[in-house]
Amino acid sequence: MVVKRYEKLFSPFKIGNVALRNRIVKTAAQTYFFDSGEHRISERAKAFYGACAKGGAGLIVVETPAMEWPLAEEGDRRFRIDDDKYIKDVSELTAAIHKHGCPAFVQFYHRGPWGGVYHTIAPRVAASAVTLKSEFDVHEDDPPHVLTIDEIEELIERYAGYAVRVSQAGFDGLEINAGADHLLHTFLSRFWNKRDDQYGPQTMENRTRFILNIVREIKKRVGEDFPIQILMNGIEIGAGEEGFTMEEARTVAKMLEAAGVDSLHVRSHWCGMHQGSYLHDCLFYPEPHIPIEDFPKELDWSRGGALANVPLAVMIKKRVV
Ligand SMILES: Cc1cc2nc3c(=O)[nH]c(=O)nc-3n(C[C@H](O)[C@H](O)[C@H](O)COP(=O)(O)O)c2cc1C
């Protein structure tokens, strides 16, 4: 029996043609339960994601594969999909989820200007050479490498190639992480984007060009009916006048929808305080990190942090279908 107030949560839903038995989504938090080396789809990863499916989730978004390849091998516990030879292993993971009647998406998340959890040999990259000094975020003092147009095009190709392979491995859809201060957000935000080319901050067409080209290329290669969900910031806090505003987020949402994006996952982002972006409760414990009066008024603090982002989702939902 479903308690009345949770009726909607337990009602079916659809993302594109993918049917969800309910609206509980396991988000793409990194577990690092994979093995390093050639065969990364570990028994532990299959058991974990299989258990989430068995537990009744409506959708599982599996954590990202390594997007910044080539990386130093040592210690990297993300799975690989940069070659066809990995498809077979990865299909064991999707089978472990499907077995329990749950669809599986996967997130593609390129760290961009973030320093690695591992000592990666891939350089930190971004739209521009902006640095962020913070005791909370995984940024470093030296500026990230500014992507050239050729490198952007190579990345579009990489995202599309990876998308083809994950669909062949049985994933039902894809979530592209354009939130936080990861690679794709650095193009959307005037704080991060100081370019003077066709990917620069001068127009919204320019700022969204990278992500929209990725979406179009994937739709072209994998098919219109392979759902793409975009994880985006509904607001960027703490970046001053140049921070990504709610109005900008609305415009971007509309453009993503027009390009065929099937679903949006909206977050807030606190520049220099990544944890605060999505774990609002942790802002309050053991005590607030910043004075309560400085908390952004756009969010809802009435429940001590829980559901603080709901106003952002409401605002986007009003703009898109
Ligand atoms: C250790 C850890 C790693 C995470 N990694 C990711 C990630 O790679 N991609 C992502 O979109 N979210 C990531 N998240 C955020 C979660 O997906 C989720 O948004 C967050 O935990 C808030 O949801 P909750 O309140 O249901 O826990 C991570 C969270 C944690 C705690």
C-alpha cells in the first residue's frame, strides 16, 4: 500500500521511450567500486547496482566512465568505454540492473578544471584559464589548460563515440553532467568563460555550442530515441556578477529542449564549495559554514536544507514542457 502523500513518487514515469516504474532515481554518485586495469566491471559494482535495482529504484544512473582518457592507470577505479573491447564487460553491469526490471542510464562527467582524486596525467582543462582557490573544492593553483577548437571537436567526437558504445552495452539512456564547475559548465558560465571565439560568452548560442554539438552528434549517431538527460546548474552562487543566473538557466533549458534533450536534472552550484552544491544538509552540520543571512534567497531553507533546490526545478519546469 502506498501512503497517499507518496502516491506521485511511486507512480510510473517516462523519459523518452524509457518506462520508469516509479520516480525514485539513484543519482550518479561515484562509488569507485570498479577495479583498475583491463577488466574493471567488478563483482562489487555489479552487486551494488544490482542491489539498487532490486531495492525498487525507478531509474539508476550509473557513475561516469573515465572521460579524461588517457589517465594514469594507478588507482583509477572508474570503468572504461574508450574502445569496443570494453562493451562486453560493461554489458554485464547493465544486465545486473535490468535483471531486476530497472532501466539503466550512465552519466558522462568530464572534470574539466577540477584536479583529480587520482594523480591523473590528463591535464585539467576548461573554457578559459580561470582558477578557483578553495579549501572545499578540488581545484589547484595553476590555471587549467584552455581548450583549443580542435580539442573541443575531439571531445565532441569522444562523447559521441562513448555514447555509441554505452548504448551497445545495454544502457537505456545517458546523463551528461554539465553542472557544478565541471567542463561543460565552464562554457555556460560568464565567470568561467572568457573566450573570444565561437564558444565564447558573447551570446547564449556561443556558450551552449559545445554541449549542443555533443547532444546533436549523439542523437545523430545513436538515434533520436536514445534519451539524453542533462544535469545542469539552475544557479551559480558565489561567482559574483558573472555567476550563472536563474534567468540564464531558463534560457539554456529551453535551448536544450529545442535540441531534443529528453530530460533535465537541475542543481544549484556554490562556487568554491562543491559539497554545498547538492548536499545542503551538510551546510548546517556541525554548524553553518556561512552566515544564514548570506544564504541565497532563491533557494528554500525552510526545511533546514532538505529540498532547498526545489524552487530551481519549479522555475525550469515552468519554462520547458
Ligand atoms: C561521494 C559522492 C560522489 C558523488 N559523485 C557524483 C558524480 O560523479 N556525479 C553526480 O552527478 N553527482 C555526484 N554526487 C552527488 C549525488 O549524485 C547526489 O546529487 C547527492 O548525493 C545529493 O543527493 P542525496 O541527497 O539523495 O544524497 C556525489 C555525491 C557523493 C556524496
